[in-house]
Amino acid sequence: MVDADRRWPEVTRLIAELPAGEREVVLLYAWEDLSYDQIAATLEIPVGTVRSRLNRARRRLRELVADTGKGRVATSRGDTAATSRRMIR
């Protein structure tokens, strides 16, 4: 948990670097804990678009994390860092 707290500024910076559509989907999924269907309804887009944006965002986040040279952000749920972990798994 301490590592997650220390890395939080990095996570928020990485999310900010995402294109707007991908960032919206990530935030609704990870922070608001919405389902794909709920995100689609909220953004008035097809569920397939939600899936593809989330997939692209996860891929970009993995690449950005790798580019930082700091390794991977953990990808499991279950603690206070679950939000950052959920978005890239």
C-alpha cells in the first residue's frame, strides 16, 4: 500500500496523458466503478466503443509505465490502490 501511495502522482500523470475519450472511459470504469453498459449509456456511445477505448487505454498505460523505467503498476484488486490497478489490468 505504501508503494501505491508513493506512485499515485505517477498514475495520475499517466492518465492525464491519455486521449480524452480513453481517459473518460478509464475514469468512469476505475473511479466511478461503472459497468461497460453504464459507461456506454453515460457517454451515449456503443458498448463496443467502450470496450475498444478501455482496451487502447490499458495498452497505452502499460506502454507509458514501461517507458518510465519503473516497472509495472500492480494489476490486482483489493486494497486502497485498487482504482489504479483496475484500470490497467
